[in-house]
Amino acid sequence: MIAWYGSRFVLNSSNLTDVILNSLAVGFITDIDEGLWEFFVSEDVREMLEGCVPVIHVVLPRRHVLATSVFFYFILVEGAAYGLNYQACSDLD
């Protein structure tokens, strides 16, 4: 994603000076995380984190995502309707 936006950023430059400066800026953005990691994280912590088991991200099929989003949308709408109804009824008292 960074490569996509970075290349668009460089390609939208108007002259050669801007191309060079924008290329340096994209290079800085892509390398800053590694520099901060090396500077702020101690060697012990790096070794400990490198020994951790990676987290596996499971992508659900589209139908499960849709069913989940419809369920949460239903809860959100019902909660909002209940809140508005409760507020309207309490104003009558």
C-alpha cells in the first residue's frame, strides 16, 4: 500500500527537483519504522519478540462477514431506537 501511494506521490511531481525530493521522502517513510525499531527496542526484547509464534489471521468467507455485519447493524439500529424511545418517554413524565 505504501509503495502504491508513494509511487503516485512521486509521479505527481511537477519537475525534476520535486521528483528527487519526493523520492527521498518516500524512502524516509518506508525506512523510518526499521530505524525506530533499532533505536528504541533493546536487543533482549527483539530476541524475545522474534522467538514468539506468529499470529494467524483467519479470513472468513464473505457470507459470514455479511451475516456478522447485518447482526451488528440490527443491534445498533435497535439500540438507537430504544434509546430514542426511552428519551421521548422520559420527556413526557
